[in-house]
Amino acid sequence: MLTFRPADECGSDADFDAAVAAAQGADQIVLALGESRGQSGEAASRSDIDLPGLQQELIDRIAALKKPFVVVLFNGRPLTLAKVDAASPAILEAWFPGTEAGNAVADVLFGKVNPGGKLAVTFPRAPALGLGAAQRSIGPVSNTRLCYGVSRQTTVNSHRT
């Protein structure tokens, strides 16, 4: 039986030496990194939203070459990118694009288009301690704290009826 384990994604650095060797011969480097399809979406929550596996190690090894490079991220959620940002001269967030992904990314990288837009999400600086993390670290936690209309949000216009 084949079992998908998202935590095992990019859990090996077996091909990193070959990637670094190829990068040494390049003038510019494009690293396509991120999450696999199974690591994001419905029922795919993760308490650690850094790049999965050993991808940061690959970024660090490429950065050590002192050559220009860009990290193109393919993921389905905002990730904590503090380490990626510190090591990378450029980051392109591609999300999980469709069938024209290659053309769209190439158009951005080669300057054919200047992407712009407003994000409806926030990229966290560090993972927050949420209910899922609390459940793993201190045992079962009642979910009723944030259910059934209860929230941590305060109402600005509470005087209106």
C-alpha cells in the first residue's frame, strides 16, 4: 500500500550535489520549489509552514555560489519565508498555476510582463500557535472555543443594529 506522507517530501538531499554542479556552470539560476499538490488544500493542514523538507538547504547551497538566482514558489498557501527571503535575491510566488504555468513564469522571468496585484492573504513571519499545534503539544483541545459564532474578532460598528 502506498501512503502519502507530506512531511517526507524533499526529505533527501540525494540530488543536491548534481543541482549545485549544474548551477556552477550557469550564469543565472532558477530554483522551482514549494509544496507538492498533496501538501495543500482540503484536509492538508500543516503546523510547520516553512518550505517542506530540505529545500532551504538547497537554497543555501545555491546562494553560496554567489551567482544571481530566483526562487519560484509553487504552493497552495502562504508560507513562512523569512529564511528564503534572507538567502534569496528574488522570489516569485507562482502559487499552483494552471496549464500555462510555464509560459506565465517565463514571461515574468524574462521581463515580458510586469506582474502586479493585491494579495488577499498575508505571509506570516513565523508560524502562529493555533489549535492544531496546541493539540500536538499539550493534548486534546476543545474546538468549541472558536466555533458556533465565537471568534477573537472585535466588532468595530457594534453600536449599529
